[in-house]
Amino acid sequence: MDDRRDTNRLVHETSPYLLQHAHNPVAWFPWGEEAFEKARDEDKPIFLSVGYAACHWCHVMAHESFEDEDIAQIMNAHFVNVKVDREERPDVDEIYMNAVQVMTGSGGWPMSVFLTPQGVPFYGGTYFPPESRHNIPGFPQVLESVARHYREKGENVADVANRLQEHLRAMAHIDALADDLTEADFDGAFQKIRSNFDFQNGGFGTQPKFPNSMNLDVFLRAYLRTGDIEARAMVKLTLEKMARGGIYDQLGGGFHRYSVDSRWLVPHFEKMLYDNALLAQLYTQTYQVTRQPFFARIVRSILDYTRREMTAPEGGFYSTQDADSEGEEGKFFVWTPQEVVDLLGEEEGAIFCRYFDVTERGNFEGKNILNIPRIYKVDEDAMARRCAILFEAREERVKPGRDEKIQVSWNGMMISAFAQAYRAFGDSVYLDSASDAAQFILENMCTNRGLLLHTYKDGRARFNAYQDDYACLIVGLVDLYEASFEPSYLIAARDFMEVMIDQFWDDEDGGFFYTGRDHEELIVRSKNPFDNATPSGNSTGAMALLRLGTLLERRDWRDMAARILHLFGRHIREVPSGFGNMICALDLYLQGAVEVAVLGDRDSADTVALLDVVNNTWRPNVVLCGGSDPVSDAIPLLKNRGMIDGRATAYVCRNFVCSEPVTDAEALEKLLDE
């Protein structure tokens, strides 16, 4: 440890979140054997605090309690204190969040959990204030009470811990369906999710309101399956309301994490890479389905924001941006009418304020979050110029902090977003961004054994990758291959698939464990089932198995995907709103992939015409491959196929039956629409 006062062991970490606490008076340990050994040797309970850099209330508790000398003294006297970045250690976060939810009925961050020296939880909660308020006990009171209980009632603590550990193990066990999933299960899941739709404001439920991209993906698929116009309308309503609300950054692009109200006005201001990756994909797909330029504009703004704010010089994508700047949530993003007028002048400022709902009264703590509650006809070029002036002025403000960790799973999602956008819009900068990020991971985040590492920061790649890292990267590489026809991406995806199966697959019950065979042993080994803010490793793994299995003609991988769907089938039927991405994988499994191979010079007009047919409309179950003669031997779907009479040629197969090859775009469109 550094000898400087108030420097603890976190000073040697790379996580921006942990480094924020490196100079607390709390004697923090990072998660690891050193902390547990100390707890066992001194027979002290462990206080585990879990959060992340962009978390507003994590900062509040840190300032109120962890920076307080008196509270730190209590913590250091009675506990071994461990600080975890949930983005670095989602395995630890998942286990103890489940425990907190069992104990309290709810969860969130900051997460505060008390453990035995063996790592088993026995008491926990989330945010605790420095003194008792609103029926929440003060943190010093909690600390003293837990420490006394541990000393005086050790048998009771052990009993609670043992029962809780058994409960966590039971939660990790999943009972597979006794029967098979059918088309009726997809339809039933869609109807159940639909029942919670907000037909006034879009989205689901009341408040707080999250984007729920994966459930809206289910709605788009329902429209394509059945022609249900209402399903498409629900997606359009939600995406329009979100993009006109305060959850969307009207000046800088990109979406904040969620809205605290039902109408998307007041967000929690942090921006997460994964939200923007999933939303960029959904807006792209909705544009392809509707051809409405509004959705294309939002896609471009998300990706422009990502390239400008969230891309490392080496090519990977950063993780998050904070909600706070200068100690205030949202300060960077809000405006007063006078600030607008000072920049634009009276007349121009009045037009801007009317359009973006900027008033003297304000809509957020006396200031204004830009949003568009009503549609006015305006000169779009003039409004874009006004926005550019405010954006440049905003750039002079103190910016929110940025967590510059590069995580494989979230990068995989953003690689998919850029690759899909390239196919939809043909802008080569999108393909370049996807390629650069993939190349960064392949060159900097792999071991010499071909294993992935979860996170990269300050020149160091660390932590064994989790199953969703592999799954998201595989899907990203498949998307990148379909956008570029570069065989090396498909070969890399194949190699990672083999590692993922070897490290994470459960031969006995099916499905993927969240941690690999080489991972440290934790108190529970789960399968991370739910599609929450990010898709689960199992749902993304199922999608990867189906898509890559089709491209490489691996029937065994399709069979593994079927086992995953069967394992989680009960959840799809009973709680479909938590399994949106799994339902999308079910759609692909039930309908079967449509195999499209396009042979021809990628830049020639006839090849471009055929690819435009595939790319201009969202066809979620199409699996695309192609290239110039001679084609890569690594791709079975291209073997024994070539161009006809020197012209670009398309081959279409579905349900193990192939159509006659075609060289005409209109003929290809007919085949795909059958």
C-alpha cells in the first residue's frame, strides 16, 4: 500500500469506479483472496459494496459515508471492506444482488451486503443514508448493529447464511419444459408482453420506464410473422416518444439509461454503451421495416455520439458516462431560457425554446431538459444550426465523467449495431468502426490459449471473460462478417464458439453457465437467465448457435440451441417480459434460417443490387454469406457455388430446400418474400 494518508488497496486497480474510492479513509480491499483470508484470520464479517462509475446514488453514498472519517472508523474496526465494480465482476454482482432481493424484496445500486468470512451473505440492502431518515436506518447504526449481531449471535448468523446459500443454489437450478415449444408459445409470449404496453406514451408499465429494446424486437418480429399492424405501431410509438423525450440527448445524440417518469421526460442522466448499442439496432430495424427517415436520423445520431464520445483511439468502445458533473446530476444537459437567448438572440431563441419546451418555470429542478412534447413545423436546417450552436456552447461546460473500461460483451453489441447500420445505410465509417473495435479485441483481449479477457483499461486486459462476453462477441463477429464478407471474422467467431462450449456448456442439463470451468469458485454457479438491461448470455448464445451453426452447417450447434430454448421454455411461457431476446431466438429456431449466398465482386453494380434486396428490408431470420470467386473454403454455404455467366448470383435455401440461383434483383426479392 501507498503510505500516503487515506490511500487504500484500490489505488492499484484499473477500474475507474474503484479508483474513485482509492483515497477514501475506508481501508478498502478489491475482491480477492487477500480480503477473505484477513476476514477468516480475524473472524470479521465482510462488508461488500458494489456499484459502478455512472451510478448517481453510488456517488452520493460514497460522499456521505465512505469519505466520512467517523463512519470509516466504524467500518475499519468491525469489518473487512471490499469494493466491487459490477461491470468488472458481474458474476459477483449477480450472486449478491439475488441475495439482496431475497432478503429485502428489491435491489439496486449501490448494493451493500454483509458476508461471512466464507463469502456467504447474511444481511444486505442498497443505499443507506448517513443518518436515519424516511424509515431507512442510518449507515452507522446498521454497521454497529450488524457487527454486534455477528459477535454475539454467531450461530444465528451461520443459520441465516446457510439457508440463504441454499436458496441461492435453488434459484440457480432451472427445470426444463416437459414438452416442446411451438409457434403458439411465441404468440402467447407476445400477447403477455403486449398486455403491459402503455398506449399513450409507448414502452411498458408506468415509471420508472426503461427502453426494453428486446421486447420491442419481439413486437417487430410479430409484425413480420403475421402482418399485425398494431405490433408495428407500438414499436413506432415507443421509439418516436423516446426520441422526442428527455431520455434522448437532443443536442449530442445517444440515450440516457432510463426515465423516472412515464413519458420519457426526466432521465437518470448516465449513458450506457449497451443501451445505445441495443437502441441503435432497434432503430435501424424499424427504419428498414418502415423506411421512415426519422428513425434513420436517430440511428445516425446514436452512432455519431458513440464515435465522438465513446470510442477509444485504439478502436474499442468505452463503457459509460456519468449522470453527474460538478457534483450535480444532469447539470451538463439542462438549460434556462436566458442561456438559450444569450446564444441565439431573442427571436431565434424564442423559436428554439418553444420547440424544445424551455420555459422560465422549467421541467427539472428549475431548469429545462430539452424535449419535444408537441410537433411544430419548423425549418429543419435552421433548427439544426441552432442546435449546433448550443451543442458547441455545451462542449465548454464541465463534462460528466467517463468510464473508459472496454468490455467485450458491450463491445460485441456495439459492433453489431455499427455492422447492421452499415448494411442499412451503406456508410463505410460504420463498417470501419465495427472492424476497428473487433480488431482491438482480437489483438488486445485474448490470451495465448485463445481465451477472452473481460475488460481492458490502461493497457491491461483483466479477468476471465464471462459467457455473455463470448456470446455477444460471436454475434458481433457474425454481423461484421455479413456486412463485410471478410472470412477471418467468421473463423474467429467459430473459434470462440468452440471455447465457449468447452468452458461454459452444461452437458448434464443443457445451457451455459455464466462462469467458465477455469473461473474462481464462487458460492453459486448460475446460468444468468434473464434478459434485463442487457441480453442474457444464454439467449445470445442460442442466437449465436443458430446463426453461426447455419453458416457453418453445424447441426450439433442448432441442437444445442434447442436445448437452451427447452431449458428456459417455462420462463418464456410464464414471464416472457424478462426473456425478450430468448423469444427472438425462439422465433429464429421455429421459422428456421433463410440461407442467402451472394457471389460476386462486392463493389460491382450487379452485386450491390442483389445485396440491396437483402439489406433494405429487415429480414431477421436471413443468414447472409458471400464473396468473389474463388470463395473461402471456410464457409460451407459457398462451396460448389459460383457466378453464372460472370454475373453476380444469389442462392437461397430454406428448410433444407434450395431454389434455382438468380442473377436478377427482382427475382431475388420474390424468393425472399415467399
